[in-house]
Amino acid sequence: MLLVARVLCTLGTLLLVSEPALALRPYDSTDADVAKQGEFELELGPVGRRREDSKRIEVAPAVIGNFGLAGDRELVIQGQREVALDRDPGEPRSAIVDNGIFIKQVLRQGALQDASGPSVATEYGLLLPSVHGEKGTGFSVAGIISQRTEQISVHLNAALAWTREHEPDLFLGAILEGPYSWAVRPVAEVFGEQASGTPRVTSALVGAIWRFRDGLSFDVGVRRAHDGNETIRELRLGLTWTFG
């Protein structure tokens, strides 16, 4: 109970204090599924390192909490703490960024809900201000289509957002996963994103997810991206823990 209380306190802090809301460890996109009613799913990235050209940033932690609601819905709360290891003069050492609160809703039950055909979902909500970062508030709405076979799972994402700087933003992403029955399955993700008046971001990630047991999985991902002329390299290590 003490651990659960600490988790809920952490999520509450993030809420009071995101890019489109889409997120699923270790990806930036997500799938067309939700936590079951009454379940709490914690996606935690306790170890993350990112290099933006010569600048090094530590991400510890990145937190996403998914609370299962009635009617094939879930409440999603997210945020992450970043520490600048190479600071510019006057730059804060740490910040809490990518904060948001969203609702994900399954519109069509499909392969991810043990039914036939593709699963379809939407996710919509608010992009909240950062701490020592972007101060504005925005919103996003996304459509997600997922299909799973014995050999592969595919998740397609499209999101429109009104950013914290009050500019339109478009996000398109795709996730590919190896056989879901494997205890360790290879994964990959590509996405592109562009907000009005800013350089286009293109990203590719490869990694693996280890299903340690029902309700607990560990993940690793290595990401390389380009933000205009800036090269981004990132390592992500984390876990997804589900309990009722």
C-alpha cells in the first residue's frame, strides 16, 4: 500500500504541475487499447538519456498513469522530469515537461480486445504547462488503429494538436511489434511531427519488450531523430506495471 500511495502522489504532482498525448512505453505513439475498468497501469521510465547535438539530458523519471474507466475508456495522466547535464547560462537545472491529462476511448473492439478485425480508438485532452519550460496550455485529439496477427502487431497514429505556443501541430506515427506470444518481442517505431513555424521532426526507434509475467513488462528502446538540423539520440529503459 505504501508503494501505491507513493505512485499516486507522484502522478498527482505531475497533474498539478506533452507533443500530442500519444504515449506507450517505450514509444511516442500508442495502441488502440485501454486499461480494464478498475485497473491502474503505470508506465515508468526511471532511466533515460538523450543527447541533442552536444547537449546531454537525463530523463528520470518519465511517468504515465492509465486508470481504467467504464465504457471502454481510460484516464491518462503523464509528465516527465528532465535534468540538463550541460546547461546554458541561466538555464534551470531541471524541468517537468510533456505534462498532460487525456481520455482514451475504444470506438471499435477488435484484435486487441480479443475480437475480430482492427481495434479503433481516439484520445483527446489537454497539454498542461511545464515547470521551468513551456507555460502555455494546448489540446490534442488523435485517432488510433491497431491490428494484431500471430506474427505481427501494427499500430497507426494520427494526431492534431493546438500547441502550448498556440500553433497547429500534426503527428503521424506507426509502431511495429513482433509476435505477441513471445516473452521477448522486438519492436520498432517511426513518426513525423511538425508544428506551424518550426522544423519538422522525424524519428525512428528500435527496441524490445520483455513480458516478465502477466501485468509486468520491461522495455528498452534506442531512438534517433532529426529536429531540423539538430540530431537527437536517446536511450529509454522502463517498465509497465498493471494492477487492480
